[in-house]
Amino acid sequence: MNLAALSMPTKSDEAFRYADLTALAGVWPVEPEEITVPAGASEALSIVQDAASGAVARQLVVTLAADAIFDLRILNLGGAYGRIAVDARLGEAAQFTLGAAQLGSGDQVLEIVTQVTHAAPDAVSRQVIRSVLAGHATGTYLGKVAVARGSNGTDSEQSVRAMLLDRTATANAKPELEIFADDVKCAHGCAVGELDAMGLFYLESRGLPPEEAKKLMLQAFIAEAFSGAAEEEKLQSLALKRLGDML
């Protein structure tokens, strides 16, 4: 592929609907990172994107052979524009897990874009995406699950939630299903909200300072994204530090 010949996307391209195209232009084109998991193998990868400033964009192209297992965890912290795109293709009885959190403040624009293709029968995919946004930050998740013809026995779930710490922050979310098989189990859920006032009151009434109460609730909010990860403790620690800076 001639990367230099790739034209810049526009807002009419679904995967770039909410992107900061001006920032993206500084790192375009984005070279795909190929990951192949052989038949029967099990692999895991954790990505922490924490550039201090500027724009960062990555594109992962993941291929899972039959009975392969791949566990991908993402902590997207920036810089000013931080984008991670994942294109995963699942073979027969493959298992794909994506747990991701993006934490943004100020004027940051963060986005995670995924396409998971169930190309053969009996594959399983699980996606858990959590966003915490403060200030004028924008957090986006666009996630498509495509089930090809003949991919019976597909089992796919998407859980997408965003928490706004300030009403000036913006969360965009679009989980999407495209199904061309009959015997499948596919589900997705999406919610955007604020910290529960009653929950905060309860913790504060037990002696926790307001900032610590918020941090505890947010830690629990993003915990599911990293549950069971090989580097769960590290990811949780980095996320908690970032949350502390945001509050």
C-alpha cells in the first residue's frame, strides 16, 4: 500500500465524523500496525497513549485465526488529539476482548474507533469502553460489529458508557451492528451521564472529602474496562493518577 497516496479523510467519512481533522493532518497518513494471532494461540496487548501534547494516531489491524484468543486493553489519555482505531477480523471460534478507557480534560479530543468482523462461525467478541471527560474535552467511540454470512454461533457484546464531569464536555457514541447471519447473539448498550449525586453524598457522609469521593466513584466506573487484564494493576494505577489530575 502506498501510504503517501492516501487522501485525507473528511467529515463525510463515518469513521472520522467527530475527528479533529486539522490535528490529524499533522500525522497523516497513519501506518497500519499488523497483529496476527495464529490458530489456537493466546496473546495480550496493553496500550497506554499518553503523549504530552500534539496529535497521536494509531491504527491496529488484528487478524485472529481459528480458536485464537486476543486480549487488547487501551488507556487513551492524549495529547491534544488522541485517536486509536482497531480493525479486528475473527476466524472460527476465535475470541476477542477489548477493554478501553479514555480520560480527557481541557480541549482534548480523544477517540476510539473499532470494526470487529465475525468472518466465521462461533467467534466471540467483547468490548467495554469507558470515557471520563472534563472541561471542554470531547470523547468519541464509534464501534461497528459486522457478522458475515454463514457466521452462525456469533456471540458479540458492546458496553459503552461516558461520564461528563462538566456539562461543557462532549461525548459521542455510536455502537453499530451489521448482521448477515441468522443464529447469532449480539447486544450493545450505550449511556452518557454524570456522577450520581446521591452516591457522592453517601460517601461524603462517611467522611470522604469530595475529591476523594469522586475519584473512588470514577475508579469503579472505569474498572470494568481493565478487569482481568494481564496488566490490570498498572492500567488502573495510571488511570487513577490521571483522574486525580482531572478533579
